[in-house]
Amino acid sequence: MELSNWWCCTHAEARGQVVDLHCLFTARVVGEDRHYTFNSEYKVRRINGTATVPKIESVGQLLELLFAVFGINVEDSFSDVELFKQSCEHFLK
């Protein structure tokens, strides 16, 4: 998993590398579904090939998503939570 995350954020052919060197990207498999965030996009890709791509509208919505789907508690993970929230504003534009 660590290697795939590194590739997605650093490889020249990876979407994040082409769009921006600094992006918000998370990924997790839950059951048979693949969950991803890429900046303001939240994608759920199902085993049958269908996908939903709702837009993340706010930092609050992003924080809830990070916790509920990806198991990331921002309050416990970052020493400067306010700086993290301010940085997220950039990714949600």
C-alpha cells in the first residue's frame, strides 16, 4: 500500500503528478468497493465497474469523510489541526 501511495503522488504518469505536485489523495478498499479522494473529488468504484463521484463541498465534510471511510482522525493525526484545515481549503477549490 505504501508503495502504491508513493507512485500515485510522485510518478510522472500519475494523475496527481500531472495536475499538481501537492494534492490531497486518500485510498481505501472497503469490502469490494474502492474509495478514493483526490482534492475535492470523492470516488467510490464498485466491483461491477460503476462509480459515483460526489464533490466534497467543505472542510467539515472532508474531515467527516476522512474519519468515517478512511479511519483518519485529523485531531489525533496532526499536531497543527488548524493548519491542516487551512491547507484543505486549497484542495477543495
